[in-house]
Amino acid sequence: MKKLFAILVTMCMLLSMANLSLAQETIHLAYWSPETDETSIAVDNAIIDVFEELHPGVEIELQHGSLSDILAKISAMAMAGTAPDIAFFSPRYIAAMVEEGHLLELTDLFNEIGDIPASYVTPTGSDAIYDIPCVMDSICLVYRTDLFEAAGLTPPTTWEEWLACAEKLTQDTNGDGVNDTFGMTMMGGIPDNYFGFTPYLWANGADFFDAQNNVAIDSPAAIEALTFAKNLAQFCPPGMENVNYADTLVMFANGQTAMCVGPGRVLINIKNYKPELLDVVDIVPIPAGPSGDQPLSKVSLNDFVVFNSTEHPELCKEFIKFYMSDAQYQLFLTESAPGHMLPTRTAYLEDESYLSSPDIVDIADLVKKSLDYSFTYGSDYVLRNDGVYNPNLSEALASAVMTQQINKMYLGEVTPEEAAKAIAETWRDDFGIN
């Protein structure tokens, strides 16, 4: 981190010495990001500082918000004319914003950057590009090698093996009659549980909607995935129906559980809170379910967008291009969330300076596996159904019915079949799908 920050500081000094003329009027750009941890904020501010040095008279205001209510919040802001100029968030919200006319076309910027896979771009029903995929994570099955070896187990490759491992690794280690280590940790709480359930759904060859945009959450394969998730949940620590995304990372990092389905942030938590576990952690793709045809890595993309209400579209594009190039992009990849924020630019996949950077080098093998699994087995909302544009997907994922029904299933209030039927009927009514 010190080396990259030094590069950026040197750039600032050189630019200051160049006696660049000051703009007559200050231009303010609002940049919205959901990243709220101190390191990510420091990285953003470092990149912003250099950009402002390069562009005298430009000031970028860093804003933060929660992903849980982003679609409603940003849409309301856009309609009120108060949207930020630039934002960084999940592609699952982009199609709806394009349909509402809020986003600026970025086809020219995408072509100028030049080495981002076209398949990563969010389908919107047109040939125009409205998002710049910036980073991805790779959500795989993370497991404790020491606990598996002690129990005589190997990483699961089928759902039957997965359940057997979770059961065997749920143990009363101190003999007090109460289990104190658990085979699995899962997201059962609202609103994160649908995100936690998605890898099981996709690994079983199922989806929320099919390739013809028909509701498919109540298909036999989807119900099979819900049933598996319900069965696997019995090997989680008590109270899993209240566990959110952050909780799963902590539970695994503190040694409470032997497996979790998670991204590189799992490794960050281990490095920060229990680094002695780093040598006994490995990852494998999420096993295919009985109705699936291959393992899965859930690739969660995060994108830059520009709102068409901005008064400075070219400057916004320049900021995104700057952010995703040279020392700035490497700083973001290696410091903001090392091992979690993986590059979407193919030029960086073979960049040894990236893999050998101080914050990556000790987990380089796991990072390489994550990248390999992402490009071999990866799937995200925008990568499903051969990129077919679904005008209802964003609203469906943001609706409350799915998280409520999944939570009720984990609580035992409804069966997997009842949960699937309730979600499907609501979506068909909401979207007028027969």
C-alpha cells in the first residue's frame, strides 16, 4: 500500500510543480459508492486527490449509501434531479434505471478501455452500453482444510457429500452436550438471504426467471434448491434465520464454522481477526446440484455508471477511465479489499505486480483459484440466460416477497414448495406474467 500511495503522491507533486493554470470556476462532481469501510474510503480519497490535481478546478464529493435500498433511493433521486453524477454498484439495478431513462450511454468509454469482456456488460434490451464493469468477486465454497482432514473428509463435489460433511463437522467439542462448532454458515436474515440462496439456485441449474423471462422460481429444480438450503441450514449455528452477509464472514473467520459460501472478504476477515487460520483455508467451486450440470462460482460484478442528469458527462467518463487505469486501479484492487475486488480488465490478470503486491502475495494462490473459477464456472445476474434482457429482474430482486418467504422457510413457517409458490404468484401478479 505504501508503494502505491507513494506513486500517487509523487504524481501529485509533479503535477503541482507543473504550474497548471487554475480553472475559473469550480466544478463539483458527486460520486456515490456503497463501500463504507475505512480502507476503501482511504483508497477512494487517494484516487480522487490525484484526479483533482490532474484537473484543477474540479472537486469530487464522495458519498456513501446502503445497497439494501439503492434502487428505490437512487430512482427517487434521479426523478427529483438530485442523483449523483457517478455511481458504483451492482448491475442488477442497471436495467431498471436504463428503462426509466436515468443513465448515460457509455459505449464509447467501454470501447476506449478495450479489455473488459463484453459478456460482463448488463443487458438492457439495446446495443448501447450503460455500465462499465469495474471489479468482480468470486463466491465459492470456502472450507477449513484442517477440520476436513481431522474428520477424514475431502471437499464435497455433490450436494449429498456437502450435507454429509456439514453434518459430520457439526460437533460438541467440549463435551457439554451442546454443539459448539458447526459445519456451515448461511445467510438466513432479511434482506440478505436471497443473495445467499442464489448460488444454490444456480448450481442446481435453476433460476429466478427462464430464458423467455417467465417466472421460474417455482420450477422443480428451484424447489429442489430451496429444499437443499433448508436441509443444510440445520448444520448452521443457532439463529441462522437472523444471520446476514457480514455475520457469515465473521462466523467463519472466528473458527465457529467449517464451511461457508463466500467471496474474498472471508480471507480479509481472517487476515484481520484470526490470521493463524489463513494457512488452513482453501476454496472449491460450489458443487453442482442433482439437476445442475457443472459447479458454480457466483461472480458478483460491480459497475460504474453515469447519470444523464450530470452537467459534465465527459468529465465523468474521464474519472472512470482514470480510476480503472495504472496505479489507481492497482491501488483499488490491492488495498480496498485485497483478494475480494478482482479485476475485470484482462490486462491485469497476467500482471505480476498485482499478484506480488504486499496485500495479495500471501493469498496469491487463492486469488488465482478465484480468478480461474470465475472465468471457468462464473455466473452473475447479467450472465444468465445468454445475456437475455429481463425488464422485471431488478424489481423482482428488490421486492420483499422473496426474502420474507425464504426467511419463513428457514423458520419452519412454510415449506420450500409453499415459499416458491408464494414468490412466483406474487411476481406473476406484479409483472402480468401468465
